[in-house]
Amino acid sequence: MSTEEPVHKPEETNLVDEHEPNPKSIFQIPILKWELLWILFGAICAGAQGAVPIVFYYVLGNSFGDIASATPEQIGQVTSMMALNITYIAIGAGVASALASFFFTYGSQRIGIVLRQEYFNQVVSVDTIFLTT
């Protein structure tokens, strides 16, 4: 016969801070108001930048088809048009890249500013007695 006593487990206490926010989704977080819009614009521009190779291959394929069907007199005109189209694509890629970088950087800096401001407001709102004890 074993005379083991049952092990007493202490009750777990669940401490809940009533001042702690409990957001249900990211759109309920008050600090991300317009900042999400800047990040969305950056994602759209990054998507456009990612589509550049597809557009380039499409234009290049059509241009090679035009060169193959051109007469010797038209080859100069077709190749200059191909070069112009590739230049437009390169300019569009540069603009999309610059805008994506701008929107992502601006949005993340705005989020950082708002977070620092909210943190400072929370620190300042704490009672002085709490900090001295």
C-alpha cells in the first residue's frame, strides 16, 4: 500500500490589465490609420515593378516578330521602334521602383513616428508615484 499524498498544485492566476488594448484585427489599431495606405501604395508599385519583365518579354517577342516580317528597308524603322519601346519599359521600371521605395520608406517612417509618440504619451501619462515606488 502506498501512502503517497496527492501533490497540491497551486492555482494559476490570470492577471489581466484592463487598460491593455485588445484589437480584433489590424484595421482596429488606431495608430495605423493612413500609414496602411502608404504601405498599400508601395505594394502596388512593387507589383508593377515585378510585372516589368513580363511586359519586356512580350514587347521583345513582338519586336522580333516585326523584324522577321520586315523588308530590308523597314528594319531600321522597326529596330528604332523596338529600342524606343524598351526605353519606355526601362523608364517605367525605374519610376515603379522609385515609387515603391518612397511609399514603403515613408509609410514605415510614419509608423515609427506614431509608435514613438504613443509610447511617449503612455510614459508621460503614468503617475509619478508609480515611478518613484
